[in-house]
Amino acid sequence: MRTGLLRAIGATTAVYGVAVTRRPRLLGAPSGLPDTAAVRVCLAPLAWRDAACGLAMLLAPEGAALRTATLLRIAADFGDAVLLGRSLPGPARRAGAVAVSVGWGALSCAALWGGARDQDERAGLPWPLLRRRRAVLRSHPFTVSRS
């Protein structure tokens, strides 16, 4: 898990969510939606969701809480890709919304699962292979103990 990157994604998402609550056109205009009261009402929950998910990623303690907040963000991004990809007016708007949503979701996935798993992997050693190799070396009859 790359905590710093997850925190940056969270901060960006929170700021964007708050900005869209104040100015719904930031999301509505690129999506090709008209600036009507009904559209603003429909965009408000998405903006508050983004603000809440972003704050959760920014403030959650490292570990299970941050992982859960990130998984919620990923689910929201991929859900947006499906929903907006099927419902926005015009193929160009739909493709753009899918690209942005999948891009943010993929970035969150990379930050969540792309980080170093332990100290050995941070040193550039492949994690599963290293553990197997250590177990074999420890059990080998000619291995000299360093105790």
C-alpha cells in the first residue's frame, strides 16, 4: 500500500467533491448535462460522496481503515464508469466519463495494491519467492545458523 499516494488521491477527491457541491457545473458541463435545478440536485449526492470518500482516505489510520476507504473510492469510480458510460448524452461524453472514472479507479488500485509488502520487497526482492527461498535455506542440513 502506498500510503502517501492514497492520501494525495483522497485529498484531491475531497477538494473536487467540495468544489462540485459549490459549483455543480464543474461536473455537469464536461458531462454534457444542462444547468438545471434537477441536474444540480442529482449531482449533489455524487459530490458529497466524493468529499466524504476523499476525507476518509485522507484521515483514516493506515491499515484496514485506509484500505476500506480506498475500496469504497474504487467501487464509486468503477460504478461511475458504468452509470455514466451508459447514461450520458453522446458517445464522446460517455467515453470521456468512462476514461476519467476508470483512470481514477485504476490509480487507486495501483496505490492500494502496488506498494511494497514488506521490508524485503522494498529492498527489491520478490516477496513470495524470497519467503520460499528463506524457508528452504533454513531447513537445509548444510545451512550455518547465524545465532
